[in-house]
Amino acid sequence: MSFEAVIGLEIHAQLKTQSKIFCADSTVFEAGDNENTSPVSVGMPGTLPVLNERVVEQAIKAGLALNCHIRPKSVFARKNYFYPDLPKGYQISQYDQPICEHGSVEFKLNGKVHQIKIERAHLEEDAGKSSHFGDYTLLNYNRAGIPLLEIVSGPDLRSAAEAAEYARTVRQILRYLDVCDGNLEEGSLRCDCNVSVRPRGQEKLGTKVEIKNINSFRFIEKAIEYEVERQIEATERGQRIIQETRLWDPDKNKTFSMRTKEDAQDYRYFPDPDLLPVIVTAQSLEKMRQEIPELPLVRARRFVSQLGLSENDADVMVSEKDVADYFEKTGALCGNYKAAANWIMTDLLRELNDGKLSIRQSKVTPENLGALIQMIDSGKISGKIAKTIFADMWSTGDTADKIVKAKGLVQISDISVIEKMIDEILTGNASQVAEYRAGKTKLLGFFIGAAMKASKGQANPDVVNQILLKKLQGGS
């Protein structure tokens, strides 16, 4: 029997605030164990939550960028369950009245555009962290109360590759908005994968299994692939798939059961009596809508249609907002967007990746890179010399003009100078000249190399090529 996978993702994005969602505790990741705590975040009796306004603003911006409807009135609820790292015995979340709902996300995979529904995006607080050591457990409540936006997709994904690319796209959008840093290693973005299988062509959904807390796009893909295969094999053996929560073990490349999955009624949701409803006015909504930047997919399309980039180059340029901003500024300064993209992709990003640096930390500014490209386009320096200059710019932070003047690297374009140099090369390699004229035209590369070596790379290669062809073909 042929089966298809039905996949939905729940992405938990930590919002980029200095304090927690319901108290003033710091959100700094590097803090010592239980340093970022207070009576509120550890659930002491008699404490009351106070909503962080910045959290609401960031959630609304994210919802707008995800094409969601923003509810004029949303409500916080208590989600009751008992676990050591949940200090109050319940989590403050949103249930039937989330702040964002009915959205969609577009992404490209293998040249095809996919559109995935967003069912809801709701605010909630994070739990603490339990570290298990045999017969005892240590609790760190630094994360308790961290503001999360849980983005719940529809069951629209059909492959592990689609799921991973959808998650990358959501992360990219949130980073463009600067509402989440998307740091997977620190748990700022985590993903739960809901996976089921059904016979191909069947409308009814199969039994859903949740794979909990995955913090790597590669692991999302591997975990879903394993789980789909596990469920298909079990179904073909006549076994019943049970609704449960499973964890991914990256060392063993398999999922394993954690607990039977709860349903909504098990959590006994009810409106939190300590928090008022969140009211969003039309005026504040419009103000936040105006603050949404041009998003990656739209920006990439503009780079193709208006700036002449290929689709692949445009996708690289919009991978991060800072990279896209750097590219646009460089291209505008030098007037050559294609060259700007090439230099960023082949030279700048290589150096940044090697040094584990962000583009904001680059010693080569858009102004300096733009000036370097202008020097090439004007014929002042060759592309080969430019590579040497760029290396110096990267290590020193100096301008291209300063380096050219200090090292005397101006390109030689004077025809009489180049002609004299080529005459000497041809005279000193008479046998190769004869072979070329006898039909061994591949020797042109030998002569070009000799000319560039003699000029220490400073001869204009176009002029060298023209003069060589003329003289080798019998001209004077």
C-alpha cells in the first residue's frame, strides 16, 4: 500500500526582550543557574503576573509578517499540568482566543513555491529546565517565564524536506523582524513535529505522534523521516499507532516514547483570573504594520526583477537581513549589483564564516567594497589585483585606494608599455610562437600567463589579450 505523510509543526520562538513575559527577571542566556529568578518566576504563593507590553508588540509584528489575523481581544489561560520544572503547577498560555490566527507562509523548495497555513500563533511562558542524574534531578528556573510565541502550522506539509525548509523560513522571517534571534543552540527556537501517515488518497488523518523539542533543522528532517518510516512499517504489520509524545535521539538516529499524548481537556484550560484580556486597537495595529520590513521572499523577487540577480544569488543575498542591507548599499554605491553579489558570496561570506563573524563585524564596509568594485570597472585595477587588495582590506580595514597607492598596484593599460613587454616575451619564446602559428592555439594561455607574470599581475588582461592575438596572427 502507498502511504503519504501528514506533517504539522509547532515552532516555539523566544521573543527578543530583556525581561520575562510576566515579571522583570532578566532573559540573559549566560546567567548562572537560577540567577534569573524571582518570587514570580518560581511561583511563590501570593505573587501576581504583570504582562510585558514589549512581548505583545513583538507577537503582533510576527503575526502580521506571517499573514495572520490579529485578534482585537485575546485572552491568557491556565494550562494545568504537573512537572518539576513548572513551578506554579500550570503554564500561562493562550487557548481559544490566541493573539494571532489564520495566517500563511510561503517558501521555495527545489524551485517550487509552497504555501503552508498558520492555524494560530499564541503567547505563553516557557518552563524551567530539568537535568536528570540517575536518582536525583536538578532544576534551573532561569527559563521559567521566558516569553514564547508558539507558531502552529496546519497539517499541510508532506515531506521532511518541506518541514525543515518551512522551519528555516519562519526563523528567517522572525530574524528579519528582530523579534527572535533564532539561536538554535541556546534554545531560542525549538520545534515540535506532529507526524501521521495515511493511505495515499485518503482524506481522513491518521493518528498523530508528536516529536518534542527539536533544535536543529537537520534533526527535524531526520526525525520526521525516521518517524514516517516507523509508522508505515507498523501500519503494514497491522499494529495500531498510538497518540503519544516521542523524543529524538540524534546519536541513535531514532525516536523513542516519552509519554502518552494529552488532549486539550487533560489540561483543564480556563481564563487566567490574574490577567486582563489583551486589547489591540486599530491605531496601534496600523502603527506596527508600518514597521514591518520588506520580507525575504518579496525582497528576493525584487532583487531578480529590478537588480538583475539570478534566483539563486538573490536567495543568498536575502538569507539574512543584514546581508541584504549590506548588498543593497554596496550595489548602490558602485552601480554594479551583480559584481557586489559575487564579491559578497565568494569573498566576504567566506571570511565571515571562517572567522565566525556577523556581517556587522566586517572590517570591509559597503563603502569600501563598493569603491573596490568601481576601481575594477573603471580599469584602474585588475580582478586579480583586486583579490590581493581585498585580503589587505579584510586584515587591516584600510580602503582600497589607500592600499593601491601604498603598494603601487595600479593596473597598466598603456598600450605602448604592454606592447614592448609582449615583444620581449615573443622574442624569448620563438619556438612557442612558431607552434602557435602552426595551429597550436592553446598556447595563447602560456603567453598571457607570461605577460601577467612579467607585469606582476598589473597589466590590463583585455589589452594583453588583444595585442597578443594581433602579433601572434602575424600583425606588427
